[in-house]
Amino acid sequence: MSVAYTERLAEIGARPSIGSIGDSYDNSLAESVNGLYKSELIRRRSPWRHAEHVELETLGWVDWFNNRRLHSELGDIPPAEYEHNHYARTRSQQQTPTPTRT
């Protein structure tokens, strides 16, 4: 998993910030998401009854974060919608035949 994670970070140009290599804190994107998670969910809704309560609320937060949160840098649409649109455009561009001379 960490090899795939590292390769994906390299593909998108994410660079490590402060942290040890191979942990989830080795780039600023992960640090930002971890900070949002803590401030928007963990601290805001504590105290927690038990670990299962945190796990269930985390699942809901991740779903909201990816599928319903409006992101201003993406044109005020959710990240999942932006990703879907991106891959739909990419597929249609790949299927467009290149003109050839006859």
C-alpha cells in the first residue's frame, strides 16, 4: 500500500513536507485532511462514547467530505463529482479519432 501511495503522490506532484517517509504525515495534503478531520469532527463532537462511535461518525464524515462537500477550488462542486467529470472528459478525448491524411 505505501508503495502505491508514494507512486500516486509522485504522479500528482505532491511533495513531502515535515514527517518521516512512509507514514500518512509525510505530505501537506495528508496533513491538511488530518487537521480538517480533527477540527470538524473529532474536537467538535467530543466527548466520544467509545471507539465504535468514532468509527461510525468517521465513515459519515468521509462520505460527506468526498461526495457532498462543496469545494471552492473545484467550482463549488463535490470532489467526487469533479473526479467523475474529469475522467468522463479524459475518456471522451481518448475516443476522439485523430484526423489522418488520405
